[in-house]
Amino acid sequence: MFRPSGPKRWRRALFPAGSAVALAVTAAVLASGAAGAHVGLQDARETSASSSAFVINMPVGPATLDPAEECGFTDITITEAVYMRLTQYGSKPGPSGTTQVDPGHIVPYFAKSWDITKGGLVYTFHLRSGVKFPDGTPVTSKDVKYSFERDIAMNGCGAYFIYDGIYTPPLIKSIATPDPLTVVITLNQADANVLQDWAQPAASIVEKKIVDAHGGVQKGKVNTWMAGHVAGVGPYVLQSYEPNKQAVLVANPSFFKQPASKKVIVNFIASDPTLVLQARSGAADVTLGLSKQSAHSLASNKNLKVIANDTASAEQIGMPNNKPPFDNVKFREALTYAVPYQQILSKVAYGYGTLYYGAFPPAMPEFRKNLEPPRTFDLNKARQLIAASGVKTPVSVTMNIQAGNSIDEQVATIVQGIWAQLGVNVTINKLSASDYINSLEQHQAQSYVRLDGPGVIEAGYFLGYDMKCGIGFNLTAMCIPQADKLLDQGRRTFNRAARQKIWDRINTLWIADAPKIPVYGDKYVSVLNKRVKHYFYSHEVDFTTWSK
């Protein structure tokens, strides 16, 4: 479907908790002189000693700053602050006096308002006036059209988000600009999810003449200059950037939406112990991406506040439904009762998770607690279901995990011991990051353990790649034809109540099919210094309202 295929292109994995986190910045970014065009770097790099700046520490820096190529959680840590989009997510109350993203509520951003007509096929956006790029050039409807068409032409991760994963036929039929402050996007099919898709960093608005001056757009190719520079406008300006080390951002005084902190320093620190030490010492205002064990160790520190937010990701055991013995639904169902969920949540995830069993993790708007109660740990029931399945035991199973990911390894080791009691003998296969991803992309894994979740927190987008029959991105190869028909219907349904009924029916079919095992819904853990006054959790890492 698009050039760099694979799970990382449309899923949003969080920082790999419990693992040794490091990122090798691509040679293309370094070779482009990514940081060189910005204010002095190596000698003038700022430190957390700058008390006036808001300091954020996290383990991994972005692989690219180009909205058209960004895919994972770490890629989008800067984009949200330096670019704007047509729409954005709303907010709602979060834990301990914080706020958090509301994925079911989309609000205006560059678009002041919009109209949806012709049965959901035509979206007319009315834009704000007076918005300018940093060089003084007004931002108009033509820039929106150019940015969308650039993503599509480059055919990277951004195109998947712009299209909501719908390529046949392409979701977008045409983009018209009847005047500088009006954009009309016509679709080939109605899709009730596009306002959320276009709130993603992929839909960021870039300045054509800046891009053209630095490589332009080449179909199906990466723009290496854009990988390390910013060509848009947002609440912040990128003052300096040292890949995988530090980014310094200052408030854009002319932007219509002023950020809460005038200056933000983002430090990329691969060492989990160093992140813990700096959190304890007060060097960081907010620390992201700590292992769950480290975050738990800070929970009693009176100078810190540990915030845990539900996410759309889940620690899960994948059981490819087209590979024996997992091609037997009764056998799959049996193993869902052979996981000590509460033990894993308490001892491995340190309580930072939510137990459930169903299609939708707890942070998704479509999640319904009454439909997705946690599965019980019941070995007797598991034995009965295995007997009813007709699968002859003992049976051997290989389970792939990524080397260095301690949580995945602990989960695999626990189920290995328990499943052996059922005559299911598990061999744990530790693979390098690249080999592990390849085994999933190429559907070579007989089973696997993985923390995974969607890039867009919405059922149509999520199920469109994770459940649909015959889709290569469907890692478990689950196939429920009736659910696929309902999915198509749900994506075209705009009435929320009617849409939810469709998702509920899919959920019931999903649970009966037992396609995989959600071990727990993940909670993302942030550590705040007590001086932080406002913190907003978003899967897009939006720190524009953070303040102290």
C-alpha cells in the first residue's frame, strides 16, 4: 500500500517500557546538517539549569521532524508544538488534577469551523485569517491543499493517516481552494473519522516555498532536509535541535494560540537510571518514558507526582489465527483463560494498566466496560476448552519477543510456565528489533508478545488494519466476515449512538472469536515535579499547555 510497510507505519507504540531505550538517528538526518541551520548547538546547548525554561526529559528523540514521514510516538514529540493542523483533539479532566486528551471530541484549530455535506462526502473548512508562516507569508487554503497532496505523493506514513488507511479507491477524491480561507475536500466514500485523522501530526501544514527550496517533493521518496528542520508554523519555534540529544523551543509571539511556557527544553536521555536521577534531583519538570519499575520507585517521593493515563495500547499475546494450533477458535479461547492477568498487572506492570478483554482498549471512546470485563484465570476451564477443541496435546509453540524488552520477556516467561501445565510447550524466541519487526510484517511468527496500539484513537481506523480480513497489516490474520461488513457500515455512520451500536456488535463477534489475548490495557506513566502547575496528557505529546 505504501513504501515502508510494516506495523510501525500506522501504529503508535509508546516508549518501550522496561527496555534499554536507544535510537540510532538515521544517516540521512545527520548528513543533511539537520541542526546546522539553527542557532549554535554543540557549544551553546542549553541545560536543565535554565530555571525559566520548562524542562522535559524523555528517552528517545524523533527519527524525523517531517510530518509526512512521522509514525511512532517518539517521532511526534516536537511536531505538535511547531506545526498546526485543521483540527485538534479536545480535552477532559485527568487524574490528580491534570487534564487529558479526549479522543472522541474534535475541536477547531486552523479551521474555525467546517460543514459536512452530501452525505459525508464533502468537508468544507473555513480557515482563520491573519495566520502567517515565520517568514511573514500568509497561510492560506493552498497551503492546506499542498500539505495534504505532499503527504500523498511521498506515500509514507503520513499518507496512511491522511487517507484513514483507505486506498481502494483513495479516500480523497479532490481538494479545492475556492478562496484563500476555504478548503473543500471531497471524498470517494463517506468516512466519519476524517476529522480525527486530520488532527494527527501527519496533517500538519507546511510552507511550499521552503520545501521547494530544500529538495521539494519527490514521489515515494523521503526529503532528508525536512527530516531535521521545520517548515511550518505553530505555538513554538524550534530554536535549536541536536538529533537524539536536545531540542530547544521558544514561544511564537505572533501565533494566535499562545503556549503556556515561553521556553521548553526537551532532553533525550537514553539511560533509564539517569532519567530517574534527574527526576529525583528536580532537574526535570516532566519525565516521560520511564520504565514502569522506575516510575513505581518514584511514587512515594513527596517532591514528585506520578500520573498514569489510560492509553489505546495494550500488552498483548498475538496468536496468528491462520497458523496451527491457533487456527482453532476453541483452542485460542482456552488460552485466554490460561493467563494470570492480575499477577502480571501487579508484578510486571506495577499496577500501571487496566484489565479488560475485548476489541477496544480502555482509552478508546468505543470501549464499554460492561461488554469487555476482564477474563478470569481458570486452568480447569482452559483444559475443558482444549479438550473440546480437538487439538491433540502436547503441542509445541514458538513465541517471538524483542530482545531487551523486559516486560514482554516476563509475560512470555510466565505464560510459558503455565501453558506447559496444559500441554502447550512454549519456546521463547528472542529477536533483534529489526528481526522481530520483520517476523511480524512477514507473518512468520507463530505467536508473539507486543505492546501495540493505533495511531488514531478511533474504532474505524483501528479495526481497519488490526481486524479486517486479508489486510497484510492484520498481524494476527484474524478474519470475521460479518464484523468486516459491520466495520464498513460503522465507518460510514455519522450518528454517534448508531455508530456505537455497530462497534458493540463487532466487539461481541470479536470476543467470541478470541483472536488474541489483551493481557492488560497499558497506562502511560508521566513523572511531574511538584512545581508543575498544569499538565495535559496526550498520545500526541502536546506540551503547549504545560506550565510551572
